[in-house]
Amino acid sequence: MAATSSAYPPPPPFYRLYKDYLQNPSSAPEPPPPIEGTYMLYGSNYT
């Protein structure tokens, strides 16, 4: 008997919190606010 295997792990259980956008547009969280001020990314400073 062959064992079943998957190349990827199963999704985390919180995926059940999200619905189809057409059924419930407010089910997804709001995007985070833009970053203010200077920040470093990959060794470069951005403003």
C-alpha cells in the first residue's frame, strides 16, 4: 500500500476566517498603513 505525501504542508487553520470576496468583501483584513520615515531594506536606506 502506497503512502500519500504532499509537496507542500497544509494551509494554517486561520484560512477558514476568509471568505470569497464576492460573498463577504470585509472578510479580509485591511492592509497595513504605509511606513513613515526612513527605513533600511536590503542594506539601502529608503524614505
